[in-house]
Amino acid sequence: MTEHLAVCKNINDNVFIPVLADCDNGYGNAINVIRVVEEYEKAGIAAICMEDSAFPKRCSFFSGVRRELTSVAEFVGKIRAAKKAQQDPDFVVIARTESLIVEEDLEQALRRGRAYADEGGADLVLIHSKDESGREIREFVRAWDRSCPLVVVPTMFKESSVKELDAAGFKVIIFANQALRASIQAMARSLTILRREGAAAAVRGRSILERQVETLQRCGIDRVVVVRGYKKERVDLPRITYYDNDRYAETDNLYSLFCAEPALAGRVLFLYSDILFDRSIVERLLESAGDVILVVCHAWYDDDARGFQPHRQPPGAGGHPVAARPPETLRALRQRQPDPEDRTDPGQGPGSCRVHRDGVAFRAGCGPLPPDLSRGA
């Protein structure tokens, strides 16, 4: 438990979305489960999932392994212990049944799920299956007659899409280990190249700019213009129009923008070249109506409240930049003045923007600007 908890805490400390932790079978009996809830809740984890496999847990998909489930009464006791131990009312306990994995029939699986929801008080119930057709889990969800939401992990029936599983009635869909598998493959490829070539230079990733261009092209944007400055000779991607700001050391980002003035005609998406973005953000921005559109990153967090903050009304003197959540309207956008006592604090500036013939649309980032760029922000 302690090893798994340490990993979960590291994840939770570095993301801005709720973390759901798979806690096997609670690492023992109900007493162990109480400690699990106390420690995971203390670490900031939003939810845990426990299964009704007997301790020690065995993987659901290993062949030739003898699997046993705990009794319904014992697992109900574990769920009750978990719910009683939690302090945060928003903490979520998911009860997972391996009934179909050990080849119990549908009625037995439903009996377990109902007991975990009704008697144990589970917030959600996860039904697991190794049926590659997905037929088993669809039969289960059709027969499910409780208000407790259902969770599914489509590891074996991997052709089932989120849209299909949502339509079937599942409320939470967990994709298990896809990112880990991808990272393992990437490491294996890199090590193969290193063994073959014998030089670190042979292993080269993609730059942020390359990733940005790829995302834009997937959105149907084929004409990409880049303004180069420092070490401009190292920026030489194909199928891109380049403009150069040879005065980059004495000017700011606004000056760089107008170095590309011939390209600022019609609809233009303006992006900083050091900000990564999801394809969905660009698609939403392109589909949005209006001349002035803001897409604001609300994931920015700063313990000192120095980042962008959402407000309904403009801040007073020295306030933070304003970003309203949809469908509200932006009232003002101010740059926080740098702290005169802190030479490393350049203040905050907006990210990137889109220029339209009849107005300007911004895609606002939330990072600090380098001191030499903050003057014109």
C-alpha cells in the first residue's frame, strides 16, 4: 500500500483533476481498509476502488491462476468500514466485483453489485469482465436496477468506444494502463536506437513547435507562419512561412507579431510557440461565433495567488488579470504589476490570440513572461 500511495500522491500533486486510485482489495481486511481510506484521503486522493477478490490479489487476466472471491458479507463490511472512515463527504468509494471474471453467472454478479450498493453504501459499482465481445457487461447494465452509477474498464473489449459505453449506461469509463504501455514502447524504441547507433543524438524527440504544427494541421490549418528571433537558424521546419525579428533583444512579443503583418489578414490564429494545447481547444475556438473570443486556462494554480484568477467583476488597482467562465463576459484584462522588491517577478501576461478582420479573439495562457517581454504585454 505504501508504495502505491507514494505514486498516487506524486500524481495528485502534479495534476489539477481528481485522482481515482485502484486499491486492489483494500490490502487486507476491514481494519486495513480503514487505514487505506485515512492515508489516501490525507494525500488528497478523490476516490478509491476496491475489489472483492480474496487477499492477496491476483490479476484478473492471468491464465492458470486460481481466483477466489471474498464472501458478500465480508466485502460489504469492507465497504462500510471505508465509508465510515472517510472524513471528506466528497470522498468516493467504488466497489468492484470480479464475479464475471471467476465465471459466476449474471445473477450472482447482480446479487453482489446490489449488496455492495444497498448494504455497503458504495458510491459506485464497477463490473469487470474478460469477455472480448463486451456482451457480458452490456447484459449486466441492462439488468441493473439500482440508482448507484456503474463503472467499466474496457481492457479486453477494447473496440468499445466511450460513446457506446455511455449509451449503454455506464457513468465512468476507466482506460487502464494505456499511457504506461505507450511509455514502455517509447523507452524500448529509444534503447534499441541507442544500442544500434551508439550516440545520444540519435534519440531525438519532437519539439513543441513540431507538436503545435501537427495539431494545427489536424484541425485543417495548413498555412502556418512563425516569427523567429533568438537562434533563428535552428528553427527550420518544412511547409512553414517565416518572418524574422532581428531586434528580438530590444523589443517585445507585440513587436514580433507585427513583423508578420503581411500574414495578418482575414482570420488568423495567434499562438505563442512555447504553449502546448489540445486539439479540442483549437477546434472549439474555430467553431465559436463572434469576433472576440477568450479561451482561458482555469487549471493555473499558484499558492501565492500570482496567476490568472477568474472574477465576475474587474479587480481594483493592482488586481489580477480577469477571466470569466462561460457564458460570462470578460470585463477587463489587466497585467499585474511586477513586485519591485522581487527582481525575478516579471508580472503576468496573456498567452496567445486570434486576429479577426472585425475583432480579436484570444487564447489566453497563464504563464509568467520573461522580463524582456513583459513591457509590451
